[in-house]
Amino acid sequence: MKENNPYFVEIPRALPREVPVALRVLGWGEIYGGFDPGQGEQQAARCIDCGNPYCEWKCPVHNYIPNWLKLAKEGRVFEAATLMHETNPLPEICGRVCPQDRLCEGDCTLADGFGAVTIGAIEKNIVDLAFKQGWRPDLSKVRPSGRRVAIVGAGPAGLSAADRLVRAGVAATVYDRYEEIGGLLTFGIPPFKLDKDVVRLRRQVLEGMGVEFRLGVEIGRDLPFADLLGGYDAVFLGTGAYREVAADLPGDDLPGVLPALPFLIANVRRLLDGGAPTDAQLDLRGKRVVVLGGGDTGMDCNRTAIRLGAASVTCVYRRDEANMPGSRREVKNAREEGVRFLFNRQPLAVLGAERVEGLRVVETRLLADGRGRARPEPVAGSEEVLAADVVIVAFGFRASPPPWCAEAGIELDDSGRLLVGGAGRLPFQTTHPRVFAGGDTVRGADLVVRAVHDGREAAAAMLEFVTESAAKRRAKPIEVPAA
């Protein structure tokens, strides 16, 4: 290093090894490997510890980023992993799937001019190394409180809540209708972004901490919700957002129009089972695929279609690239893998006689109306038809609360999200005093890291609730029968 030159000038921003495009589209493995020996420490050393850590404030769980970067720089892997877990119960997962370019790294002081510190890659690398070397959360000083909480949904919100509850001595039992934990971490996010062994390892870690999982159990079908209310001190709902936003286009009922989530889930299930793509919706070989939507789910569909052998994949988005809601990294990856992007195009109709044959679109221009995000307006006379055999709709998802919520007096807002907090209630407490909720079932479809935040904070509120309830029961006068 040249004398007096800051470290971040001499050492450029670098990501871990990346599988070459020609190879990665042939399989389903994660495309980013680990850092070379010493590279992770080098990248962590680029942090300038700026004093006002914008990265930490932009992170939804407010990770102690400069602090654990310093530990990582010094090679103190176990201490860094321990500090990461103080704020984030799922750091190895967030390190893989968070859109760091829009969060911590986007607000890094070095982002303009020198390249942001590779925060997400370091987070992933540290936890992977720590687990490999035998690190596990230390619960040796935790004492059982005698309190019990049921968690419905083993997605990121439910897993986060379970982690925090068992750390406080509260027994946590997690129910989920799927046969594996993770929710959409397992069944929605493709394995080239999140290897399923990573989620399986997190299950082993949580079970080692004392979390009990009851999988393949659907509340309301296999077990009445009333049984949870009767058998536990409190209940947390993390049931997610699985209800698709419909395309509402003429022809959207034609064979060949696929909703994004069932398409992604079918493929992950096929991969978990180790089988060939026998499901008709996964038969994309040689077909022209059009994906509607510019979020991360749309990118997942784009890149999945490429790996399923589509002849071409076109992503249609009604705004420009700068206004895409998804991760810039995912857009880059999709483009590298052969996806064609058509910006400023509004779908008008799916065309075809007996199945999909094309998609009619119109060009748009963005108009700023002073009320926030620019609004797309169709350009007269700019209609065109895109040839297509398959159209995948990735317009997002809405909260999907179970029907027994109403029976239990748990109120929803007009869009179907569970109402939490408010006057006279604890954070994340629903209108049923013993039921709490968080993640997508409260927010609508959102980032994994925000679901992690909600689970963590809801656990703190539940801990306060069950502690106060126990204190009130202890303080209740004993009634002595009359002689």
C-alpha cells in the first residue's frame, strides 16, 4: 500500500467468486461462492468507521455493522457471528437475499466514488465460517420461565420470533403446513439465490436452542386455532402473503398464463424431490417466455425460466429501469443470463385462441404528479405485440390471513392485513390480546429482513405480555372458602 493512502483506495470493492454465466445457467446452485482466504478480512478493513453509520441506520434491523466489520477484519469469526445475532436472528440468510444495494451498502459512505463495503457478502461469509467451525448460540445462562408461545408460520418472521423467545427462556413451538421450515425462504426463493441446505442448517441451530417444530400441520385443518389459545400463553402469527395480485387482462385465463408463486414453488418442490420437470407449467424448453413485473419475484421467474430451457425470456415492466423495485444486483444477474428487458411497456391483453400466442403491450411515459412515484401513462399509437408461449405474472402478493382469524376476533384492514399495535395495545399485538403478528401478514409482501425485524420485535412484546400476565396471576388474592 502506498504511504498515506487510505486502505479503501488501495483495496477495491470485491465480491466473492462468482460462477461463470455459461456454467451457472446449467444448474441451480448459488452463483456466489465464498471469499478467498484473507479476502474477507481485506474487504472488512475497507470500512472507515465513519462515526455516523448510515449503513446501520438504513438496515431495517439496525445491525451493528461497523462493529462486526472490525471483528471480521481481525479474524475474530466467533465474536463477529455472536454480535451479528444480537440484532439479526437470520444473518446468513439476509446476507444472501437482502437487496444491500438499496439498504446498507446503498448508504455506505464509500458508495459514491470508491465502492461500498461488501457488507452482505461479509455477513454471509462470517456466519458460514462460524457454523462450519462449530459456533452455535450460547444459551447456557438461559433459565426456563415456564411460559409457552405457539408460532404459526415457519417463515422469517416466525423463525425470528422463535429465536428471541427461547433466548429469553420462553418455550417456542412453531407450526407450519409445509414439510420444511422457511416458508418462502425454502419454497419461493430459487436455490441459485438461497441454497436450501442453508435453511436446513438454521433449523438444526434453532432445534439445538430448544425450538420445537411441528411441520406438515395446518392450523384450522389439522389442529383448531382454539387449541393454541387454550394451550399457550400467547400466539404469534407469521402466515405470510400468498395471495397473488391478479393481472386482470383480457385473455389471462388462457393456458400458458402462470402466476409467479405457484410456478416458483412447483420448481423448488421438484428440485427438493430430485425429480425431472414433469409438471406441465415447468415445461419451458424451447418456449418464448414473457415475465410481467420488475420486482425480485419477477427476477426469480426470469432466471428460473432460463434454467428451465426457455428459448427466450423477456421481462416487461411499465416504468423505466431506475424505478424498478427489485435489487439492482438481481437485474444485473438476469441480464447476464440472457433475459431481455422491455422497459416502459404496459401489458394490455394476452392473445391466443386455445392457449397463449402473444402479449399486446403499449409504450408508456412517466409523469410526475407531485404525489410520490412517477405514474406511467400510455403513449397513443405505440401498441405492439410480443410473441409468447408462456406469460408469467409477477405483480406481487397480498397478505393471506387464515379464515379462523375472524372467528378469533382478530381484525384486518381493508386489504386483508392483520391490524397490530395502536392505542392500548403492545407493538405487534392484534385485536385479540393474546395474539401477536408480524411480517408479510401485517405489511403485505415485503423484504425478508423486515419480516425478521417484526418477528424480533414481536417477541419482545410477547415477552412483556407473558411476564406481566404471570405477575398478575401471582398477585391475585387466594380465595379462602367460607367455613
